[in-house]
Amino acid sequence: AVVSTQSTGDDIDVYEFHEAFAGQILAVLKALESESFCKNYMGRSEAFGSIPMEKFNLWGGSLSLGHPFGATGVRLTTMAANRLAHEDGQLALIAACAAGGHAVGHVLERYPSC
């Protein structure tokens, strides 16, 4: 697997998270640092750890750029793909919350240049 339950924050080159509300993203960042949360809800043996802020939403996030209704996922994926190319990265972690407590996340892998 490209990313496993043993991966850490340093294994990811680009982070693009939809932060609908500032408090929501702060809770997510704190949860990833929690050994208890990661063991009980993510099936990990330890905490994921801190996300390096120098890799997080560098070109702006939903609070600053906006998130067009129904197109947030496209904006996140496009931003992550462009950042991977611009920053010569390989892996991006993309996450978004949705109404009613739903969420989605995926890993985007950059195809090697020829």
C-alpha cells in the first residue's frame, strides 16, 4: 500500500484539507496527535502525529478561497495535484467534511514524470 496504518505525517508531501470551520480543522489536527483516537478509530498502533504546517493548505484553504457547493472535492484534488507537480512531491492526503457528520479522504499519488 502507498499509505498504511504505519505511515506518519512525514510520509505525505502535500496536505489539502477542507476546513469548513476553523474549530473543525483544529479538532482534526488534535485527533491525529492523539494515541487514543488513532488506536480506537483509525486502527493504528500509535498516533499519526503532527501534520507539518509547511505542507498544509499552502495555497489557501476553503476558508480563504471558498468552496463552491458541490465542487469542494474537485477544488481540493486539483489543488493537491498542482501542488504535487509544483513542489515535486509524490503523495497528497486530501480530506473533507460534509453535512451531518460525513467525511471523505483519499490519497493522491503523482505519476512519475517520463
